[in-house]
Amino acid sequence: MNVFDWSIIIVYLLGMIGLSVFLGRKQSNQEDYYVGGRKLPWWAVGISTMATQTSAVSFISVPAFVALAPLGGLTLLQYEMSVPLAMIVVMALLLPFFRKLELVSVYEYLELRFGPSVRYLVSTVFLISRALATGVGVYAIAIVLSVCLNTPLWSNILIIGVVTIIYDTIGGMAAVVYSDVIQMIILLSGVVLCIIYAANSVGGFDVILTSFPIERCKTIDLSTFWGFLIGGLFLYISYYGTDQSQVQRELSAPSMDDTRRSLLFNGFARFPLTICYILMGVAVGAVFVNFPDLRKGVPADHLDYLVPQFILLHIPTGVRALLFAAILAAAMSSLDSALNSLSASTMRDFVERGRNLSERRILILSKLTTVLWGLTITGFAFLVGNISKTVLEGINKIGSAFYGPILASFLIGVLSKRANAKGIFVGVITGVVFNLFLWLNIKELFWMWWNLLGLLVSVVTTLTISWMTTSPRIEQISNYTLKGSGMLKQERRWIKSYAILGIYFIFIISFMMLVQRFAIK
């Protein structure tokens, strides 16, 4: 890295900070800060949704998973199978309640349906799980800086944490969404550049294809297929429908129809984007096979070094800086929204509840809470490095441990009139403890199954305890259940869109089968 490289990166960082200052200058209240005044266009919200989920983890870890990880390769496509089906459930079943109630924190719904104790519990579970997962994102970028700059990992984690805190505290949700749009453009440009330079390094695309091991051409692995399909379905429903970091963004669109359009866009666009990352993995993997210098720089216990080492060794000055900017863009698109959502949940679910505070004081406290969460996540980042051999797997393990029980609380609230606060409180705790037990003690169980198993344990526990205790009064909860709210009738004009998503799911499965058939031949 020379002065020219650094100047490009500095210009990029200053540009993002300048954008956040520009977009944050009109903030007058908490709703402006957390949900952009509910005025953000659906297309920007959709791109931002996709950018956050497929960002630093994807740019660094997907190529490593495809090229090097045990049981990796094209089986990564299995991660994407359930996304269209999950979008249907989120669009039809969960988001209409949150939009109708004009929530800022999604966990406010749980107080309306069950009471404050459930809201506190589930919000706490979210805060812990999202902070840990965001720590993984910080760790991923710290790896890049450590490899490329030959600086200590701990110092890089601190630097990333401080920069992100400054950026996010200034901008609010409007800056998060619009910067994500810019960052997605930079990210895709980085993917294309990596593929082109990888092809030039090995002597063309033909060499790339012949260098990719035949055993990695499998797109469907029956040992994990059903775990990805069923467990992945519940993971994505929970992520897009109950995770504050996503729902908060979805609530920033002007209307429910705009929210649905943003999710529809995400449901269709994620799969092609993932294919781009996979192609990058195939290309960079070919360089790994043909160049000993790259193999030497990627230890078996740190497969995520693959992309940063490739950039360092095989990309020329100037272009190299653009790729590092792409990696920074990827990190920022994850971290800024996470900090904003952690702050929103803390303020709405804990700090503000029961207090009469002025709008100005609430806005100041909201930004201060963002700073505090940034410092906390920076601390978490020191702990996540050994969760798994790739960041991609590590971040999904964290989500899978918590998402099932969280989703259970919302699905039971929407679908059941019999469930009460005692039942769901014990059910969520039992589900989380059960999943953590699986993580620590049953290593051979595929972690995607935790999403389903944690949900089932929570549901069974909740309904059992609710049946043994006093039922809630129907007139108090009717408006917060699917049947009592009458929201099913409002979904009819979106049935065609849901059907198209269902057909798209079938297309994805068919595409995977065809790729496997012809690639192995």
C-alpha cells in the first residue's frame, strides 16, 4: 500500500462521512434518526436490505467458503434456497402488524400482545445476538487490515470500531440506507475487478474453470440440504421479520406497499448477487491453486485470508485501493445499520419506556446510545475469531442459536389467542438454552437445524405453560392476532407476487440441479 492507495481510501471514507453529515442535518426527532421520517424510497430500502445481509461477510467469506472450506464449493447456493419463501411469510404475516402500529422497535408489538416482561426479554436476546454477530463483521474487516498492513489484529478492531461509531452517530437511518446504495455499487465493482484480475493472473477463464476441483461443483449436498431448506427458512423469516436491524429499515419506507416492494426486490435479487460472489470464489480459488505465494499466505485455520491476500499479491496499485474501499464499504453497510438498530431497541424498549422526555433529549440520548453500543461491539469483536474457520459460518451460527426462539414469540403472538406472557417468557428462555446446549455438546448436528429445533422447543413450552395457566382476555389481544385484526383480507391483491416468489423458489432449486448435472459431467 502506497500513498496513492491510501489517498483513494481516505477520499472514500471522507465521502461517506460527508454524505452522512448532509443527510443527517435535518434530523429533528427520534423518528428522523431511526426510521428516516418514514420517507425513504422502497428501491433504496430494498438495496440497503440486500447490502446489509450480503456485505463484508460475503465479500470476504463466500469466496473462501467456495474455494477452500471443507464441505464448501457450490453448495453455498443452498444458503439462498429459502429466501423467496421467507419473504412471503414476512410480507404477509409479520410486517403488516408492525406497519399498522407505526412501531420503531419491533419488540413493542410483544408488549402490546403479551406485556412488558416479554418485550424486555426478547429485546435483550436480540441485543446480545446482534452485538455478537456485528462483532463478527468487525473481526472480518480487521483480518483484512491485519493481513494487508501487517498491523496487530487488536489495533485494527479498535480503529474500525471508532470510525464506524463516528459515521453512524452522525448519519441516522437515511444515511445508512443511501450510503448502502453507494456501497453496493462499489462492492459489485470490486467483485467484477477481482474476477477479471484473477483471470488475467491464471491465463484466462478456461484455466479458472479447469482449476476448480470437480468435487466442489456439487450444488446440492443431501447431508445438509434439508437443514438449509427448512432451518434456513426459519432463519430468514426471523432475520427479515423479527430482527430489529432489518425491520427498522423496512419500517422506514412510506407505506406497507413500499415495504413489500423492498422485500420483493430482496427476494429476487439476493440469488444473482450470491452467484456473483460464488464466481469470485471460483476465480480467486484458481489463483490459489496455481500460485504458491497465495497458498502460503492462507493458513488452514484462517481461510478468510484468501481474498485480502489475493488483493495484496495480485492486484496493482490504485485498483488495489478500490478493492479495499469495496471491503470497507461492505463492512460499513453492516455495521452502521446494526449500531442504529441496537440503539433504537435500547432506547425504545428500555430507556424511554415510562419516561416523559423531550424530543431533543431523546435524540441526544439516541446518539449517545449508538456510541455506547459501538464500544461494546468493538469489545465483542475480540471474542468471535475462533467461532469457525470462516466468518460466513460463524455469523450464521450466532443467528441460528437465537433466531428460532425469537421467531416463536412473534408467530405465537400473531397466530394464537391462547398463549400468555408466562408461557412465552419461559418458552423463549428454554429455546435459547436448548440451542446453546446443542452448540456446545452436539457438534455433529448441522447448525442450521437449530433454527427449527429452537423454535419447536419454544412453541411446545409456551403452549404447555399457557394451557396450564390463565388465558389472556380476548378483547385485549384480538387486534394483535391475525384472525382478530382482519389483515388476511388485505393480502389478496399481493397473492400474485407471493405466487411469483414461490415459482422463483422452484427455479432456484431447478437451477442448482442443472448446474450440478452439467458441472460434474
